[in-house]
Amino acid sequence: GGFDAGSTANEWMLYKSVNLEYIDSFIARVAGRNAGMIYVSFDKSSKAENLIASVQADATGGWAAWTEVSLNLNPSVIDAAKASGKIDKDGRGDIYIQTNGVNLDYFRINHYVPNDDNPYIIEKVLNKTDGNLKVTVTYRGSAAPTDASLIAAAYDSEGALDVINTDTVINGGGEYDVALGASDGSRIKLFVWKSPQSMIPLAEPIEHTYSTPVESEIEVISLNSAYTGGNDYSKLTSGTNADSTPLDSTVNGVSGFGLWKVVDSTAKYTYKDINETEYNYEFTQAWQAGGGNTTNRNFYFTPKKVPCKVSAVFQGSEAARSMKIWQSDDVNTEMPGGTGTAAASLEITEKLPVYVYGGSSNKQLYAIIVEYYGSAKADGAVDEQDEEPEDFDRPVQYATWNGKDVTLTKNDRTGESKVWAELPEGMRLRLQTDTFYSSDVPHSYGDKYNINALAECKDRLYAACDGGLVIMFTDCAKCYQLKKAADIDLKHMTIEGDVMIAGDGASEVRIPMSELGGDSIEADEAGVLLADGAKLIDVRTAEEYAEDHAEGSVNIPIDELKSGLAACEKGDTLIFCCASGGRAAKAVETAKALGYANVYNLGGYAKLK
């Protein structure tokens, strides 16, 4: 539904008679220069009791740079709506959608096919103390669930039945504690039956090996030094940082972006680990910040070991003031605000960066608690080992360039920065910085450049570096350029119109893009753009053009340019040429004044002959 609907701010869009039965996922295609919230509600409200689904959508780089995001579903709200009559007998109901801060192209609801023969799925089994288990199941039946039995049977090394539990009653999906008393190494089979007596199966059985869990390692990232093991996380603050500026410090592997203020705020929180050991915390300070994403106003770190669990303890006064933990599009969670002191929690199984950031407006982040499970905590867990730091390229910025996703990474071990472009079928291409078509400074093959920020302008990608250097990447690798732009390290950078704004956190420079060669183009790059549909316009006189010209060019004399460009769309890429570049430079300025953004000066037409 919908088509390129703008941010609704505080208003709501109504969609009538939507099929709300058997929802597996809720997907929205969105775009936004900034992060924003998406709410799906049974009422014009983001209150938890009405909220069908929600998500904080990260900035995509532009108001028409579209991407798909998966919303976090709240099945209990849907179940309550069925009971109250908000969803009719055919499974349909009216819903309201708010896109607060982002554009919505469309949304898609994916439904699962109910399986009444085996309506339960045993998803996950965790080993608990004293031979007991915690079992996670989901329900995929067409009718409301009724009582069923979760059966756990442990077998000894000879294959003989040792102990069995038939007393665990389940009713729908959720987590269930199973008292079993299994021994180390016991082979366990789990079933869901209609009843212990009938033995009618309601799920595919699974097998599991029990091992006695060991104590978890708890790591606390907080401003309260009593819990942090000597790490001074107060260094992860700044009263002046721009949202997209990296923090100056990294503490115990934790870094971040943006403006994090320290505020006096008290809260109590009890964390219960996988073994149900309780840890009681009293916080007196918190980080305060507004909305963020993976490149703005966040904290991030790579877990030392997996599996582990990451929890962000926070307080937000309303649902929009949420807290999100993100590792990938498939591994993330978000906790709405408005419930007092609460925690968003996420199970992590891959050793990849984890980002913690908030939804819109201010909220207090008291702590990030990381629970590193001991050995055999869950299926697939590995023994804890002291490991050397990995040679890992950590993402520090995501951007877009000519419709491609690009990522700036820095290596955990060496600090080397790299730029990667995403290609079709999941492949990645590293943008090399070994050689340049032209350079303002001496360089040798293989020189390394410390890249700190990326920004797109027209059809090019610009990288801000230490030493005041700027690298210009083009679709033609032979045309990369290295420019000396300033006398300070360029730690952050944005491009607004025809001006690059960059700085080192203490001072800032404003550099016209024309000084960086932003309007000039070389023959090889022009050839790539022309193959992709760019227009080559020769602005010499008709007599000069008739005498000689580049193949494929059109002639619009400079004196007739304003009327001649009427046949071109404002989004077209235009490459101007003349005899030596003087008139083409004037054509670029005229086209810009007329609203054409992607315009270039090739110089002499003979470059393409």
C-alpha cells in the first residue's frame, strides 16, 4: 500500500481490512536522510497496548534512497485484538501507520502457512543447572492454541531411558523451563504431544546433548565505575560531537559516534543470567542522547566470544524513545520506551560488530551488559579460550554510491582503513588506493591512507583522510584522484550542494567542490558515464561542430544553451566539451543555475576522438 508517502510526522495513514492472520513478518520499503520511527497500530497511538509492530529505520543517505526494513512484531497485541473484536472472523482489521521522519514507498506483510498437523516448532534448547533445560517453541497453528505437553526424555550412554519429564504444559509459543535432572553427556529427545497419554505428535522431535553449564562472565559498560572492572567508560562522551563524528576514545574495545552527554540519573536494575543468578545494580549516572543508527550517535564493539547476550539498560518516557541493539538486518532487537527502567536484549552467535543506539528524542542509557556464556550453554556453543585479537575489518560507516552500498572499515589489529562496494549476488569489491590518475601530493604504489569518512556527490565517492587529503573514487578505476584539500586531519565530512564541509573536531574547513575537480572529467570516466546514458554536449558554434566533433555528441552552442537544455531532464548526467574547456566551464555554471546537478567539463572534444 502507499507509494512514496512522505514522513507523516504526528499524523497517521489508515489501511482498511488488512489480513492480520498468521503474520510471519512485516516489511516496509523506506528512505530517509535521517533515522526515523515506523509504527503500526490498532489506534492512532504508539502505546504498547495498541502497537502491532514498530522499528527505528536507519538513515539511508537520501529521501529517495530506498531500502527494506523488517518491523518488530508484537503477537500478543494481535491476539488481544482478536479477542476484543478489532480483528473480525475472517482475520481482517483496520490498521494505522505512522512514518515519523522517513518516507514510505510501500509495506508488505508476509504470512506463514499454518500447519495443524505439527503446529509447534522447537526452536532452541539451553542447558540450565541441575540437569534442567529452557526450551523455546513457536506456534504455527490455524486455531488458537490449547494445552499441549512438552516431553523431555534423557538417555544414558547405553541408550536406555534414564529420566523423563511429562509435566511441562505449554500453550502457544514462548520459553518454557523443563525440570529434568539429566546428567553430563546425556542424550535428550524433546517432543510436543497432544497429551502424555495420547502420544499424538504436534511437532517434529529434536535431539540435544546436555552438559552442565558453567558460570557466565558478566561485563558491564557503564558510567558507574563500581561495575566496570577498572575500565573508564566516561571517556566515551563528548559535549560537542556531531552525530556522525567518531568518538575520540576507545575503551576496552568499545567505541562509538556522536553526541553522548553525561547526566545525573538514578535507577535500579536486576540482571538475571542464563543460570538465573541475579546481579543487582544501582546506577547514578547515564548517557543521554537522541536517535541514532550504525553511523550516528551509537556505541559499538565486537564481542570477545560467542555465544553471548547483549542487554542495553535504559529509560525512555514514551514508546518512541526506544533502545535498539543491531548486528545485522536479521539479528537485531528494539525495546520501546515508556516502561520505566527496562532493557533491550539480543542473543549473539557471530563475532561481528554489535551497535547500540536509541530511537527518537532523549533517553537515558545506564549500561550495556554483555553476558559471555560458559561452555555448552547452548547447542553449537564452543569452549571458552583465550584468543589473540582477530584480524577483523570493523565497519565504521555505511554509505551509498551510484545505487551501490559502500562500507568504510578499519582493521582492529592494524588500524588500516578500507572502502568496499557491494556488488550483485552478495560479492564485495575493495576500492583500491594504490595508484591515481592525478595527485596533488607525491605518492608511491601501495601507500596507505587513513580514511575517516565517506560522502557521495554526483556520480563520485569522496573519502576524507588524515593529512587533509581527499580521495575521489569514480566508476572508472583508472580515474581515481588524490587531492590535498586542507592542512588538518579530516576526521568527519559532509557535502552540501557544491561545498565539502570537513574538520578534525576542533576546526572546520569549507571547500568548494570545483577546487577538488568536482566539475572536471577525464576521457575514461566520461566513457563509462556515456555508456550508462550520459549526454555529451558540444557547446562550440555550429560551424566548428560541422568541421569536426566527437562521435555521439550533440551540438548546443553556448549562446543557445538555456533553450537547448530544455530537452534534457534535470536528473540527466551532462558532459560538456568545446575546443579546450573554457566554454565548457561556462556551460557547467549555466547548467547548474538552471537546476542540473550532474554536470561535467570534459575540456576539449578531441579527448574522445
